Amino acid sequence: MTKMILNPNAIRGKFGDDYLADERTFIMGIDQRITRHFAERFAGLNVLETCTGAGFSTIALARTARHVITVEIDESIRKKAISNVKKAGLSAKVTFLLGSILETKTIEKIPKVEAAFIDPDWAVTGPDHIYRFQQSNTQPPADLVLRNMLNMTDSVAIVLPPFIPVEEFEGLPEHELEKIYLGDSHELFCLYFGDLIRFPGETEFCVAK
């Protein structure tokens, strides 16, 4: 497989500065215009984020939230996030935890929060890959993380791939299902629960390509 050579201008254009990113974190990282949009709903709140990744969503959240506690299972990726958050000048507003958000020993380290932002890794692909929410095959499993986070706070947002049939969200607590578009391309779903809901039902957010 040919390794992707990252253009610094592409990193700056997508994420807003000369942050650290490798091929995986560049592809999985969300465009800064979309992360800013997510972060608006968390203004002034103490927020739990899972999973950190290279810290691009963390940076957006930290700019609006009172404080962000962010959990990442991969130490090498966490180091990139710490460096990126420092470059953004937001280290004082972010607490980094290393561990699995599904393990009790990690959850016990988390103080009381007012809202949670879930962005599971869904870069699991292959010729026969089918994205699912029920019995999820994201890492960590999105359905299990959502259930755990809703036990901690009613106000949760979860980012999911656009390929999941919306029927899989039936039976969840009342939520707003936002379809995120980059130009004409449906990039993401974001489901909002609790006080993060603005309009129950389906909504759309679009940014120019």
C-alpha cells in the first residue's frame, strides 16, 4: 500500500494550524468548520470527550467549554493530541486520561460532567465491511459507549458514519439526528440528546466544500 504524504497546507486547511497528524488521524479528523459547529452546543459546560484522537475535536470543544476531560486508549495518539492542544494554547482547559472508556477503572477517574461528546474510531474498512450502530463495529463500540455516557449525563452528542441505516437509531431516547454535509457529500451523522437538542427529529448542517 502506498503511504500517503501529508501536505502541511492540507493539515492547516482542514484543522486550522500546523498540527501533528499522520495518515490515519488526518483521514479520521473532522474538518474544523464542523468541529466548531459541534462545539457551539457545549459552551460553558464541563465536557467529557471520547475518544481524543489527535485532539482536533478536543481543541474545538476547549475553545467553548469550561473544561474538557478527554479519554484516549492509544498512548502514541494521545501524545499527538497533547502536543496539538498545547500548540492551540488550550492545555489549561483540557485534562487527558489514558485508558478505555468502557473500563470501570477509567470511568472512576472521571469527575462529574455536564455533557459528553463521543467520536468513536470508525476507520475499520474492507471489501465486505458494513457499518452498524446496533452491535456496533466502531472502536470502541458506539452503542456501548452511548449507553455508558447516558448513564453519566443526559446531554450527549455522538458522531457516526453516514452509512448507517437511520432505522438503527429507533428505540433510542429522544434525540436530534443531524446530517452533516461537506458540499454535496454526506460526511457524518451527529445525534444529540438531552439539553444538547435544539430541534428533535432530523436536521441538516452544510458547509462549503
